[in-house]
Amino acid sequence: KPPAAAKKKLVNLKAASREELKALPGGSDEEAARIIAGRPYNSKAFLLSNKVISEGRYAQIKGLVVAGEPAKAPARKK
């Protein structure tokens, strides 16, 4: 079993910064801006259905992104 540190960090489409989106292989300012403008995403497939990126581009990054919940502070016990 590989160590947890070797695990790839997925980019969250709902919360990623412009820089994180640009850091995807082949990413650009324009693509990052389109992804941010298209928020929120219920699924990473919305990138295709909402025509944010092309099918070819989606094939390149689909394994690197998720459409999870934005990071939240841990709930505090009362």
C-alpha cells in the first residue's frame, strides 16, 4: 500500500483558486476563468454539459478534478 503522501491531490472545482486551476496540465487563465464563472458544479461532468471545456480537454483532466463540497471548518461540539 503506497504512503498517503504519494496520493494525488484532486482539484475541487467548487473551491479551487484560479492558480490551482491553471496548474492543471495544459491549464490557462482563460480556462480557469471559465471554470470559476460556471460555478457551482454538482458533478465534474457539468464541465462538458455546460460547454465550459471541450471533450478532449475533459478527457485530459477528468482524473485530476472533483466537484466536492467546498472546504468547511470542522464542526464544534456544544
